[in-house]
Amino acid sequence: MIKKMSLEIFTGGGYIERELVYEGKDLKEISEQIQRDENALLEYMRTGETHGEKCFVFQGFMLAKKPIQAAQFREPEF
């Protein structure tokens, strides 16, 4: 099963929109992957804690943590 999500990020230098493709055996497995990514991003946005990692990796898309000012996961528009 495949589910697509859109990740929108605003940094001090601009705006990034990226389509992420999650794969799993069922919707529960995919939902857990999406929730894990959202929680990692939420924790960083709340605390600024990097846990020694300089970037996020969302389904192969690498993004430096430091310049993120706002971010949103959402269903892509068709």
C-alpha cells in the first residue's frame, strides 16, 4: 500500500514543498511512519533539541533542522 503526503517547510530563506511517498503493508503501518515523522518534527519545533542530528530524513528527503521556522504535513491536493 502507498500513501502520499505533502510536507511544507518555511525557512528564513524561502519555502519548500515536497511530496513524500510512504509504503507499507497496510494503512496502520503507514500511519505509524507518518506519525513518527510528524512527532520528530514537532519535538524539534517545540524544543529545538537536535539529539545530535543536523537533519531530518523524510522518506529519503534530507532537510537541515536549523533553518526551519514553520512546517506542515498535509494530504496532497489533486
